[in-house]
Amino acid sequence: MNLEKTGPKLGNKDFLLAFYVFYMLNYFKTTFYIHHPIEIWLQGKNMNSYFKHPISSGENSSKVCPLGNHVGVVLAIYLIIRYYFKANTLKYLNCLIWTSVLGTSLVLNLNVFIYLFPAYLIDKIS
């Protein structure tokens, strides 16, 4: 991989988006939670603890599972290093990654979807 910048310029917005994604998926704690029936059904199954997150905890805690914590790290890194890819590859990668992350979070954890949707909109608009 050629590390010469060939895509758009990396800016402060990208670092802020990366920080936001990392913070929301790894450190943000709240008592507020939103769930849909499929998510509650999936959490009731005998799933690996890697996919488990609090469903109805009224305490101030993270509503993100370990998978979401790891996705937060990887997505934040991607948001910073993505500008080392060619512009046409970047457009395809952005679409693929955001669609995968948002689609998966919509099914597995509606809270994560709500946390990430503003970052997606900001990234898409600018």
C-alpha cells in the first residue's frame, strides 16, 4: 500500500469524528436505553458474552457490548487513516463500512445505532 495521500485532505473534522466514535462506544455511560423487540429477543438467547449488553439496567453504565467497544476502536482508526486510500476506493470503503456498522448496530443494539448515526450524517454531508 502506497502511503502517499491521494484522497481528500485529512482535517479536524476527521479527528473529532474519530474521538466521538471512540468515546461513545467505549466510555459513554447513561441510564437511558432504547431497545426494539428483535434486540431483546436476541439478548434473551444463549449468546456469547461478547454480544451481551445491558437491556434494562437503570444504573449509569455503558450500553455497549464488547463487540461494540472493539468496533469503536477500529472505526476511529479507520476515520483517521482512510485518507491514505485513493479517492475512488475511499468512496466505496466509506459506503461499505458505514452500511455494515450501522446495519449491524440497528439489529444488535439500537443505542449504538443512535450514537453513531450523527457521526455518519456529519461524515456524509461534509
